[in-house]
Amino acid sequence: MKVIDILRLGPVMPVLVIDDLAHAVPLARALVAGGIRVLEVTLRTAVALDAVRAICAAVPDAVVGVGTITTAQDVADSKAAGAVFGVSPGLTAGVLDAAQQTDLLLLPGTMTPSDVMTARAVGLDACKLFPAAVAGGVGMLKALYGPFADMTFCPTGGIDPAGAPSYLALPNVACVGGSWLAPKALLQAGDWPAITALARAAAALRAG
């Protein structure tokens, strides 16, 4: 499996910030129940890696990745926790080397044509456009399609349900990343049916 195969499993990849480990498994189950299988658990909290381990063990239908990877150690820790892929805000030689050594599929962040050229030069064919809204959004992706028609993107950052369809209609976008599927208020309330409803709506966003 390649990163692009994972991105094509659904139109939205939720960006999950899990503060309470007890939320990890019910959150993942709620998202999968709504048709969202690919989950990005960010390394922005102290329990992130434990959350990945818990989800991998309890929710076999989830395809679990780790986000906010910025160092080689992050790559090693993510692989050890059971992650299938890693998402980085950028691309460095250290992160790339670590991903290749551990066989962790890598989705690096890009923001400029030079970033995309760097990713393509090391054999990658899928990138994150981050932060998408700041980087030019739909207009930037249309511009990148000309010289980089062979590259596929997962734009993330500043995308909401209203704007997602315009991204998903582009030929070089496999999915979008979004944080709206797991609002903090719903997590704190343990309102898993509401999260499943958000996931079901997100799964139906695929344009065309």
C-alpha cells in the first residue's frame, strides 16, 4: 500500500487532538461507524502515542496515522505505536530517512512549488498542502496541477465542510484534512453519536 491508496479511502481525513486517553477508542469507533476510516492522531498531546496504540488494538477497521511528525524520533515512536502512516508539516532529510528505514508511509507537508519538487525528487507522489488556506487554497492547487499533474494532495488547514467540496472537485486532490469531525465540546461530552453523524456527512462530501 502507498500513501495515495490511504488518501483515497475517504474524502476527509480527520485531524484528531486527543487530550484524554479514554476518548481514543470510542472516538475512533464513532468515526469508523460514520464511514471515516483513515484517522490522523496528532502528536500535540501527551497521550497521543498511547491513543494510537489503543485505537490500533481495539478498532481494526481504522487506518491509523500520526500527525505533527517533525523529527526522526517521532517517526520511530509512531511506527512502534502501530501507525501505518505519518503526516509531517514539512519535509526534512532526517524525517524522510527515518520513514524509509522504518517503512512508515510518509505524507509530508508542502507549501511552495519548490517543496513539491523536493518531495517528488525523493520519489514521493502524494503530499499535504499545509496550511492550505494560507498557502492559496483551491487557487494554489489549480496552479500546481499544471507543472505537477503527477502529484496528489491532501490539503489541510483552514478547511471546513462548506469549503471542502471545492477542494475535492480538483483532479489533484485525493482527500482533505479537517479538525471539524471531532470538536472538543463533543469529545468532552462523550457524544459519540453526534461524531458519527459528522463522519457520515463528511463521508458523503466526495464531489461528483
